[in-house]
Amino acid sequence: MTEQTSHHPPVSAYYYECPERGLSARGYDQISAKFTGTSLRVIPGTYNRGIFITLKTRGDEEYQLTHPAAALGGLLRGSLYISVADTCTITCPATKLKCILTYVEESWFGKAQNRVHGVIFRYDPIDDKYVRVKDVPSKDVLVNLEGCWQEQITYTIPKSEAVKALKDVEPTSDKQLLIDLSPLMPVPKIVPPPEHQLPNESRTFWKDVTSAILEKRFADATRIKQDLEQIQRDKATKRKELNVEFQPRFFTAATESSGKPDLNEEGRQILDGMQKKAFHLDARIEEGIDDAPPTESTPATT
């Protein structure tokens, strides 16, 4: 489930879990886009500190996955493509394991190869000094990774001092398949019919903007978008006049400095209901802020 918890700046909190596998994840969705002259560069926003994944079956080990910057290129050639040229990390303070992944910068003229390489090693959470693959001493490397982030990723286990110190781990010079992304497809979303969606749910809230874009009425799309944003500004002004602080519906705070949002009681109840396919969501009316009367309860999915 996800909820936009801040409008200025636009930030959305999300939380998802799979109880059967003891897996949960959370974080903030916030991006910043900059035009570099030849491409559009998209980077994580201030509150986006990555995805925090918890493995309950492994003593609640928590892994933080940071986001690499992405770029929409080919603007000058008229042939658009997405590339990634950045470094990101995966860290787990409990196991003291860290992975550094480097996405290889593409040639301006050549075809995008989407290459990535990286290493896994032990690190000190208090003194985390290695931020680049080449900085990690070869003697500390446990695993080498390489491949294409849109196809296959392979790994090898080197004959390092760190590997020799482990029991039941044998070095291998042959590349082993870690994951094949080629056959994987996004899972279709389960969405209630439009008449069962609340006015502030994304597909209903932005439907007129979406229709205008699909029909290439871009001026209308801009105007409608500005009108919707002005309504949110007016609500913010009313809250200020009434000295009312905005509170997210499903999360405890608009943002957390840790980058890890927490569900409140209603949020937990809704998420538990989704696991049982018991979708139910009442309209939320802010006293003195929303002019519309309460609507009847309708089933919905988030």
C-alpha cells in the first residue's frame, strides 16, 4: 500500500509484505529530475533513502537498498532510451555484509548495454569507508558480480582471504547464474472498478489529466493538473488558518528522517485486510477542510 504523505515536496510512503515468506519492505518514493542538455537525469529525492527490506525468518535482518540515478537519453537523436550510470549499495548492519553495484556509463553513440558489476564484502557499520568497487581490497571480497541489469546477472567466488576464512564455501572461477531477468514480467495490478474508487485515489483523481495526455491535448492536461494542484494548495491554506497539522491517513508521519515510514493502526488493519482479500476503505473527510459530504463505504484496493 502507498499514500502520498506530503505535497510540498511530493513524497509518498509505501509498505508491502508477504507474510508467507516473512518478507516486508518500506520506504519513501520521491524523485528529482534535472535536464542536463542531452538527457533527463532522475535521482532520488531528499527523503528517498532507498528500500528497507526486512527478513523475519532470519532474525529480522534489515537490508537497505539505495537507488542509482537513471537517465532518459536519446533526446537529440529522437530515439529515447533509459540508461543507468551510477553506484548504489545494499547494506545489512546485522550481518555486516555490504554490496556495491556500479552501473557502467554508456557510450554516447553506441547502443546501451545496461552493464553492471559489483562486489560483496564485510563492512563496519560504524566506519563505512568503502563507497566504490575499486576501493574494496581484493582480500576482503566475498563475491564478484557482473552482467546486464535487464537480462542476466552472474557471480563468482574468488580465492580471497575473506573466502578462505569461511567454512563450507568453495571458490569458483566459473560464472554462476544469480538471476535471469529476461523472462520476468510485472505482476498485473488488482484495481477496483472506477465506480468503487474514492475521489482521492490516483486513477480517479488524475483521470482527466490522463485522458488529456492520451488524446494529446497537452494544454488541457497542463491546465487540469494546475487546477488539481491549486485545490491542494487551498486545502493547505485552510489547515494553516485553522492551525491544523496535516496527518497521513495510514502512516504515523509525513516523513521520517530515517527514511523508514511506519504504519499506524488503520494502516496495519487495511494491510492485514488486503492479505485476506477483504478490501474496504471509507472516505476520509477533514473537518473544516473538505466541503464534500461523506460518501458511502465502498470496497477498494490500494
